[in-house]
Amino acid sequence: MYAYTEYDQQLLNERVAQYRNQTERFLAGKLTDEEFLALRLQNGLYVQRHAPMLRVAIPYGMLNSAQVRVLAEISRDFDKGYAHFSTRQNIQYNWPALELVPDILEKLASVQMHAIQTSGNCIRNVTTDQFAGVATDELEDPRPWCEIIRQWSTFHPEFAYLPRKFKIAVNASESDRAAIKFHDIGVEIVKDAAGQTAFDIWVGGGLGRTPIVAEKVAEALPPKYLLSYLEAVLRVYNRYGRRDNKYKARIKILVKALGVEAFREKVEAEWAHMKDSEMDLPEAEVARMQAFFPAPAYATLADNPAELVEQRAANPGFDAWVKRNCTAHKQAGYMAVTLSLKATAVAPGDVTTEELFAIADLADQYSFGEIRSTHKQNVVLADVRQDQLFELWGKLKELGFATANIGCLTDVICCPGGDFCSLANAKSIPIAEQIQRQFDDLDYLYDLGDIELNISGCMNACGHHHIGNIGILGVDKKGEEYYQVSLGGCSGRDAKVGKIIGPSFFENDIAGVITKIIDVYVEKRIEGESFLSTYERVGMDPFKERVYAA
Amino acid sequence: MPRKIIKDRAIVEDSFTLVSEPGQLPANGDILVDIAILDDLQSELANRDGKVGIKVTGDVEPELLASHLDNLDLIAIEFPVFRDGRGYSLARILRDRLGYRGELRACGDVLRDQLFYMQRCGFNSFEPRDDRCIEDALNGLSDFTVTYQADALEKRPIYQRRP
């Protein structure tokens, strides 16, 4: 993975000093709440229901074991012994003291980590596929491009005070695990007519109050132009995005208002002044970044070794785990293992101090010391030998990370919700738990197959409810918490926003409603058909009739 | 007493007087004219000694300024609130595209913690808000010694100048 040069480290050290000074001036009354708000948000610090929340950046989801140990130490020394993986591959602490945040940043900086631009109206952490570099369906490793974008966007002097937040995701695989069409910019790595790497640029996707699928504004952009093109998009947005209403300030509203053709013209007019300049990426720079992401020192192995075949035959639980939680790998004899952070009665994405230390140890022992976070709030060990899967499974079971439910109904994406977040209208974690308790039969879950269920505690949609095959949104009605259910959302290549089924439901009824929806699917499905395909074939009506039947 | 500003990284007295209405034009001295009344004053300005600057907001189209640039000694971009980032893009277009080399000033809600970015976008003078310590604001210009991007001062992004 990327390793800091002295230059990168100096920038980070100067940032810690700058933020320490800002905090001191705030505590001394020399910065108003409003002035400090913008500064602390650009550093990922929110003031929440109980205490501040600090969001730490995990650039495109990549971590090494030393970094995870420091994250563990911070959760122990500055928090209440746990941390939370977010839906944008970052990690959050819910109980740090505002005046100690500079100390936390200093500790993070010692392992090349930070909280820069994890919040605020600026360019946020760039995200990508959690299986980058190991996926069998990828054109090339997106991570060097992510790092190029990370450096360009870090402390960009022109784009720190945008109309609203700005999220960029990069995808290089057929299935799009990064949900790029729901980002302000989605960068899709493609091959041009000559077989050379190029980029399709999608702009204006997003969730929140106005969920919109992005539109393609550039096709097969040559790599040397990647940053100048992104800069042109950002400049058009910074100049023309609405600033009068925060709910209409995202770039998606600008793209809709202008229409994609007019938006593209504005970008290209801007870009004409920027391209073919020193901003062009030299091939040597791309090669330099690629050199930071070599294949690890894999052993020469074959797929499906005899011991794995025997272990799977002898242990149905292990076999189910391999099927659900292990992903095919580019390298023969290896698989990528997803640790499920979705055990029932644990808040989705939450990990304790001890668990973080254990994950670091497992990464050292089984996966070249590297760890990835996923936008579905799980953790991946990307390079595990197939002949060591059984041993790893045993250790993960002890830790509670072996719930074999990846991609199932109970692998819920869920925001922290009303239990923690001051924006939320309703709780979300207890809803996830209610559903996990209702669907506790793993065999039944496997029979149901892949179903994405996403829960958000408010319209801000941190739990991505719009793009869940089943989405649940917490709403507030006269001080009571209700839940709106939508069906048919999809985050992948055929990106779609779900449709609301009808009037919202009472908290205690949610598991029952989901059960009725699943029953309709099971009755209507044709052999092998997924929930989403069934929904698309039969439409909303049968589901609607069932859930509202007297 | 003339107000103090930061110019070229030093605290100096501001020589410009703001003119917001056509009748206010002083007989001599440097003037900063609100762009809204620039056309009304064109003939008077031509026969006058002293430097001329214009004051604009971040949403002005830079092409509108292009024909004036050769005659201007100062362009002041007003930030109605520090969170309004349009002035940063306007500054870069004036410097990088239109080649403006005169004084480029940030005024309005200008605070220490935004000065470093402003400087990188091409501002070389600053009117920190009246209620703040100008000496303290000056420190904001030195928050970082390293940067990744091309900007108005350094045309080469990090990948063209790696140490």
C-alpha cells in the first residue's frame, strides 16, 4: 500500500500543529463556534448527541496492521473501548474529548493517518472496491489512481469551501462494488479502443433528500487528463453550485438544473484552459504510484487444495462460511475473507479495542499485514491462503466475526442513528437488531440469497437506504419514530433508487413487515431468481398488498 | 487613520479609499470602486491621478473584468461570509487564465484560517476582519511549507517537483 514520503509526513505534521493551534484558539475564545465549526468539520469532528464524534480517514479503505493497532489504542485511551466503521470506509470514535483531538491526531500521524477532510464542505475521502487488486473481475488495480486523487484533493486550496460536501469513488471492476453512480463524481476505469487505460467520468449521483443516479460527462478520458478534468468539474461546481439552500447545494442539483449537456459544456470550457499543462499526469508518476501496490509475495499454490475440500465436506458451518464470506481471488490458492461485523445484537460496523488488536494480529498472520474496510461496514483480509482458511475460520468464530451472512439480508448497512447522531430522526441500530433476530436461521438466509437491506436514521441517508434492495428510513412524526420502507434499490452497475412502498410503519412492526416482504418474494420467485429480479418482474403491488393487508 | 492590511506578507497601511456611490469620488488619492458604478465613473477616472481598483464579489464572471485588467492596480474580492468559496476560483481564473498581475485582495469576512488557501489561489493582500488581530492573521500565511497541487504561485503540482 502507499507509504508516505518525508514530504507527505511533513504535510501531516504541519496539519497537526495547525489544528492544535486552532483548537487552542477556540478554547481561548478567539474563534467563535461558527468559525471553529467549519475548521473542526474539515477535520472530521462533529459535536454529537453525547459527545464529539471524530471520523478518521481510511484512504480507499486500506490499512496496515500497525495502523489498526493505533486505532485500537485510540479507542482504548481516548474513547470507551470501541470504534465504528462507517459506510464510506472510514472509522469513527463516538466519545473523544474535543480538547484531546490534537493528541489523537498526533498519534494518528505517527502511522500516516489523519482525519483530514472527513467531513465539511470539501472533497472527502476517496473510496473504492474493497477487493481492489485481488478481484477476478477487475480491469486494473484502482488504488494507484485513488492515491493520485487523494493527493490532489488533500488541502486543495480552491475547493475547501464548496457549496456542500463532495464525494469521489473509483471503480475498476465489472460489478461496481464502490457504488460510483451514487457519488458526486464516479471515476470508472475502462479500456479505450486501443486497449489503453482510460476513464469514464460520472457526475451528479447522490443519496440524501434527492437520490439521483449519476450521468456520464466524459468517456474514455486519457489518464494524463484525469486531474485537470476533475479540477474543471470542481471549479464549475464551486462557482455555480447553489449556496442559498443546503438541501439543494450538492452537484447533483446543479447537473439536473443545467442538464447534463450544458453542464458538460461548462466543464469542457473550463477544462480547455487547464489541459495540456503541467497538471497533466506524467506516465512516470502513474508508474511511481503503481509501484506502491505490488502483488504481495504469494506462494505458488493451486486452487481448492485437498485439505480445504475435506474440511468443507466435514464441516457444513465452515463450508457455508467459505461460500458466503470468502471471495474468489486473482491469485491461485488464495481467497479474500470478509469478517462480518454484522453479528446479531452488535451495532453494525462496531468493533471493540480488543477486536481491533485481534484483527491486526490476524492480518499479520494470514494476510500480509493488510486490512481493508468496506462501504458495507465489514472488514476484509484480502490475501488468505486457501489451506489456512479453516484455521482462520476457527479464530474468527471465537472473535464473533465468522457470522456467515455476507451479502445476506442480515448483512445490514446501518448508520449510527438516533442513539448517537444528532441529525437522526429515529434510531437505526435497534431496527437492524430486530431484523437480525427475526432472520436468525442461516439456512433460510442462504436460501433467500443476496439481498441488500440498508437502514438510515434520517434523510441524510448515511445508511444508503435508497439503494438497498430493501431500504428502511427513520422518520419523525409528531415526535414519534416511524419507518418508511422502499423496495428495488440497487447500488451496482444497474444502479437504481428504490421506490417507497407506502405509508410508514411503527418501530415494533418492522421485522413483521420485512417478513411479509420476504414471504412474497419466496412465493413469487422463479428458480434461482434474486429478490431484486423478482421485484423487478412482479412489481410493487404484490408486496404492497401483503404488507398493508388487514 | 488609514486601515491596516496585509500586503505581500507584511502589515501596511491601505492607500485605497472605497467609493461605493458616483458622487463620492475624492479629488485625489488611490480609489477602490465598486464594480456596480464603474461604468458611471469611466470618464472621470480617465482624467484623474491616483491608482484605481475595483471591488467585486466572488460570483462575478471574470470575462467581464478582462477588458479592465490593464488599467487596474487592485482587484478586491469580497467574501460575504468566509464559507463562500467562490472567490477562490475567481482569484485563480484572474491569475492563471487572464494573467492579472496587480494587487489581488481578499476583503469582507476574512479570517486567519483561510489566508493560506487564499494566498495559494493568488491573493497577495488581505483585509482581516476589524475585530481580529492583524498580527495574528499574518501567521495564517505560514501554516504549511509543503503542498500537493499546482496553484497560482506554483505552477507545478507535486508530481512535477518531487524532492
